[in-house]
Amino acid sequence: MNSPLHIDYFYSAHSVFAYLGSAHLNELARRVGARIVHYPMDLHRVMQEAGASSFRERSKAHIRYFFGTEIERWSKKRNLPWLGRVPTHHHKDYMLANRFLVAAQQMGYNVDELSHGLLRAHWVDDIDLTDKHALAAVADAVNLDGQDVLTQALSDEIWEISQKNSEEAIKRAVFGSPTYFVGGEMFYGQDRLNFVEQALASATR
């Protein structure tokens, strides 16, 4: 789709709140005719640059709230399944999954469904985002050539683009996942998608 209307979407491939918003984001984009431009980023690096503490450094009460109460509330509201806990492999490196998304987008694929598929597979099916075969299987399930995408994801070119995504996030003062931009306006958090929709409506007037 060559629509000039687009949403710049900054997130990490392991982000639960990106998962909770991704299906809604995809539906919104389809409904208004907007293109989603994916910027999978190194969330740890971006948060560090923004001066935010990592979730591992926060209190147990804070973690229970964000990785328990809030997920339960939003999964019910969005009618989305989840494991009921943090995935087994959640604290492993997720950058290969990020690169997998970058590669698919660079290959000209629409990666909206692939992105949601990876997020869902992590938070519902408990897949390991470092598992190359698991990543390829998710791509195959949305009718992409998973092995071809994986080959591209492992290239130096895709690594460089993935690093530039994080640099762009830092440049735009992103501090969490997911973050959306419509024009120059930033919206942090999947609970701000109603404001994203309003900004898209204003952009078409």
C-alpha cells in the first residue's frame, strides 16, 4: 500500500504491551488506510539512553502490577490470550527476532501480521525468540518464506538497519515499547491507540 498516511511504530519483538496493542493497531491501520512502518528496536538500549531504569531494577510490586495486573486487564479488554505469566525465555536476547522483522520489511513484505504473530507466539505459545526454527515457523504461518527471511535477518546489512532503528528511537526521545508516531506527534503505550486514531483522522482532513 502506498498511502501517504502512515504510523511509525517503535517496539521490541518481546514487548507484552506491543502484543496487547498489535492486533488493534493492525485493524486500525486497515480501517483508515494507513501504512505501519515498523521500527523494531533495542528496548534496553533505548530505555537506558532515556534514563529509565530497566524492569529488572524495579520493585517486586511494580513488576507484579505491570507484568500481572495490567496484562490481565488489557488481555480481557482486547479479548487476547496470554500465558498468565512471563514467558520462559523472556529474558533472553530478542534482537534476532527484531532483525527478523527488519529483514521481512526490507524484503518488501507487509509485516503487520508477522509482527503480531511473533509477539503472540512469545506471550501465548511461549516460544523462544532466539530459536531460528521457531521464528521461521511463525513467518511460514503467515505465508512468508521463513527460511528466506531468516537468511536475510542474519546479514550484516540487516544488523546495521536494526541498530539505526534504535538510534532513530533515541533521536525521537522514545522511552518505551510500544511507541507510535503520526506526523511529528508521539504516543507512548498501546492504551493511547485511541489518540493515534484521532491523529490519523486529523491528518486526513
